[in-house]
Amino acid sequence: MQFPVPSETFASLDVEALRGQGHELSVYGMRPKHEYYEELMVERRHSNLSVFHFSFFSVWMVFLFLIRHPSIFLSLLGWLLKNCLMSPKHLLKSIILLPSALFIFASIYKNKPDIVHLFWGHYPSMVGYLVKKYMPSTVVTMFLGAHDLVSAYPGSISLSHNVDELFTHSKSNLPMIAKLGINKCKANVIVRGTKLDFSTESDINKFDKLSSPIFLTAGRLIKEKGVDVVLQIFKSLLNSHSNAILYIAGDGPYKDSLVDMARSFAIDKNVVFLGHIEQTELIKIMARSHFFLLMSRYPSERLPNVVKEAMYQQCVVVTTNTSGIAELIEDNVEGFVVGMQAAGNALSCIDDCLIDQKRMRSISTAAKLKIKEKFDVNVSMSLYLHIWEDAINRKLQ
């Protein structure tokens, strides 16, 4: 819906992996630019990437397009009423985003790309519908992630039956896909990969220095991400490791509450709120951190990339039992998976590791190997490309 945004580094990684393999692409966002747009374009190395967002200028383009193609507007409106009439919330949001969908389609209609991929499968489905109807020679593919499935946008369910290819990123999504009435056998399960070529890489010898263990958590600071539980764990840990430090990377509406909580726990001297930082800086902190904690209770959490990055940087990861997490972490082998409110269990795992360096090394080594072998973004995007090429060839037959 926006690109780039701080909380979606995975989108930037996918885009740059495709460009790195020699392909040309443009990115369209249905919403206006994010407030950090300019900074993120530089930080994520998106130089010379064509990125378009809806703006007041877009309204004029949409007006001209409607004059020339009123039937396209009426067709989309009819499709929305057919699919969303029984869901007033979705219908209202769709009507608000309708000019944006028409703006994007107008550009696609003019430029005639080989492939239109819906990076999110909810409201962008409006664009997918128009491309399928009015540009039959163009391949249309759609991703259905956890957020798409939880929101259950009726338009995405309707379009899913007609797209050329369907993607998801976790086997745990397949039952939800089937529950929505979509043929789960149609979904290509391709993991979201992460970057493996950062200039900073961890050294296993960091576990020799455990007198002052370093902890890290990162993500958007909303209540559902469970940073409050991380603070509770860290408070208890300081009883036995008073020199420990906790870094909290990220920003969001819950930050002030977390700062107050750290102060009320009397641990604020050991807690550093970093705010939003560049990914390269985050990786540097990961590389020297001993533990990465993510106690998320977010319903749409699926195999978060920040955990993959931490595993590759040989942090001992302690995370919650979110859907599909077993595909990423084998508990007690590549990290620890605990209940969403199980601060005590998490603390026990950490304490056990702190007195057993051999175990920490074994877990961190296995974690890095898992990411290297199964979660490389370049491999993931190569799989996408293979499927897209097959879809194009079918169109030509």
C-alpha cells in the first residue's frame, strides 16, 4: 500500500533482489508516500527505482482517464458492489481507494508490463481485476499473506480464482486459504527470504564475553509486538546479570508507554531505545548481540524477517509460538519458541544458555545455517521468476 516503509524491509529486499538479477520493475503504492519516503529510498539503496504513489496530482490523471474510459470505472464499481456489498467496512475503504486503483491501472494500461504482481492481496485486488479484464495478455499474480487472510477482503477471494498464479510465504497459511474457499493447491509456497551479504557479519567468539550480555528486540512499537513482555523478562534477568543491556530498535505509538514502563521497573539505565535506525546499523547491533527477543502476539505475524536476520547474525533467538514459526525455528535446536505470555519460560531458556556457552554456540550456529540454506532472498525471488516465466509462456501458447 506504501513503499518503502520502515516495517517492511522484506519488500525492499524482494525488489532489489529482482533488480539485482537484471529485471526492470516499477512499484505502485495505493496510499500517499510515507513520511520517511526520501530517507528510506536512500537507506534501502533504491536509486533509479520507479516508485509511484497516489497524490493530488493523480486525481487530475484519474479524471482524464474517466472521461476517456467511463466503462472501466463502471465495471470496477460494479465489481466492488458485487463482492463487498455485504461488508460495509470493506466497501467504504474500497470506494476511498478507488481513485488510486484507477490511477495505477491507467499507468499499467499505458505501459503494458509483462507481469502485474499484487504484493498485497487485499485492496490492490481492485487493480488486479481491471488488468485481468482489460489486459488479457498481461500475467496477473497475487500474494496472500497473513494480513490478507485475516482481513478476508471479499475482492481478493474473488480475484484469487482468476489470477495466473497465487503465492503465499508459509505452509501455515494454507488452511486459512482453504477456509476462505480458495483452492490451496493453487498457492505456491515461497518463503520470504532475507539478505545474506551485509558487510557486517557476526563472530561466534562473541559468546566468550558474557559478563555483560547484550539483548536486542526490533520492530514496530505497537502493543501487539510484545515489547512490554520483553521488558518484564529483562527486568527479571537483571537480578542475576546486572551488567546486561537491552536495545530496542523501532518506533511507533506504544513507545512512550514502553519508556514509562522501563522507568517504573527501574531498569531504564540498562535499556536503550534506538528509535528507527537504518537496517545496516541494526545488523551491526545484531552482530554483537547475544540474544534476540521477539515476544509478538500480533495475529498476522508470520516468520518475521527480523528474526531471520538475527538468526543469520548468530543471535540466540527467543520468540513466541506464532503461526508457522516451526518452519523457521526448531525449538531448542535453532532457537527457543515459547508461549505468547510465557515470560518465565523465556527467562529460563536465557538463564540456561548463559551458564552453558557450548549450547549457545550450537544454537547460534544451527540458526545461521538454517537461514543460509533456506531463506536466501535471491533464491526466493529466483523461484518467483521461474513461475512468472512459465505463466508468460502459457499466455503465448
